[in-house]
Amino acid sequence: QLATNVSNLVMATKSHNAEAGSDAALVVDVDLCILGQGERRFAEYEAQIREEYRFVPDLIFNSKRAEILERFLARERIYITDFFASRYERQARHNVEDSIQKLKRERR
């Protein structure tokens, strides 16, 4: 049972979906809290993501990364829990919007 619960929580971070319950909502929000960090830390994170996918050509990476980030903006709230939404939502939306604009400029 424990292994199944842990597996479900880990899988929730892959889809950023909290259907597995309140524990999943918390784990997903913890996973996404990087989006709501200060601009400098968020830029470092974005650079780390790019490095992780360095084998992907820029044109493809920029397009797909923008798609992923746009899905977060399309949500009513990026964060599921009130705790994370109240602390990180505004900065996360700013960071994600800024990143999408940079990615789109680089696609040209």
C-alpha cells in the first residue's frame, strides 16, 4: 500500500495533476514552487532545464517548452493549494509569461 501511494504521488508530479488526493495536491505544489521563485532563481532553473535537454535543437525546445508553460497559464490557478497559491501564484505567472515571451522571440 505504501509503495502504491508513493508511486501515485510521484506520478502526480509528472502530470501536475492532483487527482490522487490532498497529499498529491501538496506534492504537486511543492514541485511547482520553483515557478514562483524570484526572477534570478527562476532564470537559473530555466537554464538548468535547457541544459538537461541540450540534445534538443533550439527551435524544437523553444516551441515545446513554451507549450508546456502555456498550459500552466491556461489553468485558473497554477497552484492547487491555497497556501502555495497565496504565496507564489503572482510571481509564477510573471515568471512563466516572461519565459514564454523569451522562448517565442528565440524561435524567430
